[in-house]
Amino acid sequence: MSEIKRKWDLLSKEKRQSCIEAIITFFREERDETLGIIAAESFLDFFLQDIGAEIYDRGVTDAKELLRKRCEDLELDLDILLRK
């Protein structure tokens, strides 16, 4: 089976397999439904494509805010060092 790498699928092969297994387990244990590998892959692909970019953007926004706060702290620390 050839692997198709989509631009929105940034998971490693191992992580993708782990997620597929988790989806199958979830449906079996929580919904008492049997889900095959292809259906689980489709389910994973749907969520990666549909909300993956939004989650990524949130991570970037959170990182920007963290860096902004650290820069403010650094500016305050440097101001303390000034000899006025």
C-alpha cells in the first residue's frame, strides 16, 4: 500500500497508527461499535483536515503570547540594570 502524504497530515507514521488504533478502541469501548482501519483512517483524516489548521494556528498564537510576555519581562529586567 502506497502512502499518500497530505499537506495537513503532519503526523509521523507511528503517531498516525497510534491514533487510528485509539479511534478503533474508542468506538469499540465507548459506542460498542466495530470500526475498521479504513473507516478510522477516514475519521482521522476528516479531523486533521477540518480542525488541524485551527489547532496549529492556536499553538502559534499561544507561542507568540508567551514570547511577548517574556520580552516584556526581559525589558523590565534590563531596565533594572540601568544606572540612572
